[in-house]
Amino acid sequence: MQILFDSGAKHNPNVETEVNQFLAEVKTREQESNSPIIIYQDGKKGSYYIKCTIPAKVVCNFLDLNARLDPTNDASYRANRELLLKHHTYLRMRTDAEEGREFHDLIVEYSKVYNPGKPLKVWGGQHRSKAIQEALEVKDVSRDHGFRVYFGLGKEQRTDLALVSNTNISVSNDLFDRQLEETLVGTQLREWCVRVGLLNQGEDFPDQASRSERISVQLARTFLVNFFRGEAEGAKLDERELDRHVYEPYLCQSGAFLDPEYEEVIRRLGKGLWDNPQLIQSGKAFALLHQTQRDAVEKGKDIEKRKGFKNKALTASVLTGWSFVAGLLQSHPQRLNNLFQIPKATREFPDPLNAKGMSTFHHDEDEATYRGLGTRSSMKDRQRMAQVFLAKSTSPDTCLDKGLLNKAVSQVRAIRSWKSGYSPL
Amino acid sequence: MASYRDFLDYAESFYSQAKQASELGQGTVAERSLIASLLLSWIAMESFINNMMADFAALPPDMFSLPERALLTEQKLEFMDSGSEAGQFRVSDTPEYRRLEDKILFLVAKFGMGTKLDKGGHLWQSFEAVREKRNQITHPRKSYDMSLILADAEDALEVAKAIIRMVSEKVWGKAIGL
């Protein structure tokens, strides 16, 4: 059988060998008709691939739906999003497959580095692949399907392939974040979250944070970045100055690019970042606050069991505000200790974060449509939440009651006016 | 607790009632609705200004001079003639309520980014006219002719909105939608 390199592809004997191995193992229609196999090369990343057609009864046993970004690392979790087997789109795909639909442009990587019995690692079209498998298994339907098979991928090429393939099916930024994190940084962020209690052992970041009740990659990165930003800011301020500023907690970007602030923290602090004792202590204190809030809402009698109330600590403004202030107070141990004390619950509100009180909060400067504190990720809300936790840190037994929320937000508003227009006597 | 927006809504609602009653020749109903509307417009201004004063009062005490702090918190400034603070001034716990116009003047002078309030201008003159009407209602006397017409309540509503807008622009640097 003839194997040719496309005119746009540079000859590569290793790739040619891999293609031969693949063809020896997986019988394609091109082989049956003795058509030549052409090896193409992606112009942007230089990845090599072939296009071929394979019957379902041949390919199904070779498909691996648990593709990994780092094949050599056992700590690398499944990279793709969760299969949504009850989603109406998937159900339609399965029905189509059972009725003989032929699918095209399924993206797979040929690799025997892990799970060698299933060397076709699926990067694009995992739902279609599953539908093809089920149609064969349940209805014995085998049709011919079109594949792009990649060979000899490097880490960066694999990540790019995963991102591009997933862009086609409009998946969430949370999945991009998870994939990029593992490829460009590693598994340390996830391990750090497990260590401090923000993820359980064996748990991974969610591929769609809005549906999950776990911390996302974006929020975990944000926690780290804010801690160090706050720490740098706090070191410049004496105790008296702390309450005279409006702080700007940062929210990391999410999506196809690694957030530059997070990248900078990793570059600057290196491996020591993950063992930083102050960061670990703060992470644990925050995890405890999150767990206490969840328990209070789940078990409390006088509070609605709303998901938003339960996971209040994981809203962007609350998490950014808290982590920034935890960093800010590193140079002010007494106030840091006060911050770490779980806010007191009262008869009026049984949860430490007073989620209902926050959701009904309204300042005169807010539009009538404002939805309350700790519900949005805008800078205004992040600034306000930082001030709430700063006010909380003034004494160990403070609760986040209406008075404290009012005072904190008043301070944000007043400091802004003060800085822009105060005329001394 | 109702906000200044709620008070403005109530004022508008009573104004509409007064207008309708007036068209139907229901003089008493119209009058009481006009009184309510005018007072609620004033309350809306009070609410907005008091809350803005409270924002500044939430700042660390030493960011203001003692007279400013006394004004912001509406507490009396007193001279201590005994005890450990003898010979010094302090802001006491005794309330000392200030006039709305003084609070507006203070806020604009302190946080108006150098702008001044034009007391001879149309807005301030209208404000003073509304204040006069409001005083006649809240301090009724036989010697006053407290007759109100629709235009009085309408003016009060417009003045309340304009004052709130003006102060928010000068102090917060942004106009709020009303």
C-alpha cells in the first residue's frame, strides 16, 4: 500500500513508521481499495495526520474516550468534558447512528503510550464515537466513518488539537482552562486544591463550573493570584492605612489562553509556590469557610436551600475579595487571625456569609436592577467584598450582619469620593 | 427599609392620585394627596443625603476634622471641662440634627471636586421654594395660607430629582438614572 507525504508536509520517517503500524493494526477502507494514504501536516503546529475511512465494527474496539493530555503522567486525568449521555443532542446522535448515519471528521490520536489496547485516543467527536459504539453494540449497525488520525504529537500539539477540536463543539471555557492548566503548568494546582480541602481526593476541576458545585480552575488560579497581589500591597501599608484604600481584587481570564497574571506568579515563585505555608494556611481557612457555609445552608432551618447560597464562598466576588484580603493581612497577623475566624451566625441568619442579607443588599448608587452583594464578578462587587472581609477582620467575633455590610460598602463609596474630590479645610 | 427611589415612587403615585382627584372635583382627596406627595419628595432628598453622609461617617474618624465629623454623624460637638479629655473638644453621643440644605452645602463643598453650589441659581431657588412649602406643611400655623396646587407637588418632585442628580454628579462623579 502506498503512503505519500502531501506537498505541504515535510517528510518524516518516524511518522511514516507510525502510520505503517497503524495501518497494520486498523484496517481502513483505503487499504481494501488499495488507495494511497496521504500524510498531511498542519501548517500552524506542524502536527502530522492522515484522513481515512474505517467501518464501525473495526474501529469501535480501538477507540479510547479517556484521552489524556500528558500520556506519561498517571496523575493526568481525563482531559475531555464529561459525556452527556442524557443530553437531547446526544440522544439524537445515537438514534441517527442506529439508523445508519455516517459521521465524518472524527479527530483521534494514534498512541500506545497508555491503554495500548485502545490506541485511538478521541480528541474531537467523543459523543459521536460513543453513539457509533452504542449503535454497534445495541443494534449491530456498522457504517463507515471518516477519521483524521494524528501521529507523533508533542504536548503542545496535543493541547492545541484538544482546544481546536473542542472549539468546534462550543464547550465551556472551564474545559479549556482545565486542559491548558494540565499541559502548560501541570497537576500542581489541582493537587494544591486537594491539599487545602477545596477539592476531594481524586476529584478534578469541573468542565462546566456553572453546573458544578466545585471550585473551577479559573477560581483556583484567581485565589492564588489575589493572595500574592494582596500580600505585596499589605506589606507596603501600616495598620492605620489598611482601611483607607479601595482594593482591586483580580479575576483571572478564562479560556484559550493562560491568564498572564497567573503565569507571572508561577514564573516568579517557581515550585516553591505550591508549598508556600501562608498560602496553604489561607487556602485551608477559605475551604473551611466554604464548607461551613455549605453545611449551614444544607442543615439550617431558616434558610432557603439555594445553590447560590450554599456555594456563596465560590462566587467570583466573594472568593476574590477574601483571597486578596488574606494576602493583604499577611503583614498584619492579628487582623489575619480575625479574618480566619468563621463569621458568627445569628438567629437572624444561620449561615456565616449571610447569603440572604447579601442578596438583598442595595446601596443608593446602585441601579434598581442590582442583584445584591456577592452575586456578580464585576470590579465594583469585588471591591465591595474585599472591604466586607477587611471590615470583618477588625475583630474576631464579627458577623456579616446588615450593619457590617452597610459600613463596608459605604467605605468603598466614600473612599472613592474622598480620593477624587476631597477639599481639606 | 425604603430607599430614596421608593420615596420618589410614592411621591409620584400620590401626585397622580391628586391629579385624578382634582379632575373629578374631589378637593379634599386632592389636597391630602398633594401634601403626601410633597412631603415624600422631601423625604426622598433627605434619605439620599443622609445615606451619603453615612457613607463618609463610616470612614476612619481621623480622616475628618471634629466639626466635620460632628456634622456627618449629626452629633453635638462639645467642649470637655472635666475628666481626662478636659480642655478638648469631642463629638458627643447627643444628637444634633442639621438642616438638609447645610448637609447638601457641606457635601458639595467637600467632595464636589472644586465646584461650587450656585445659591442664586434656578435650582437652589426652586429648592428653597419647596422647602418653604414643606415647612408650612410640617409646622402649620393659622397665619399661613397652606393652599397647595398641583404645580407645588410637581415642582417638589422635579426639585428632589434634580438635587439628587446634582449631588451624585458632584460627589460621586456620575449621574444616577431616575
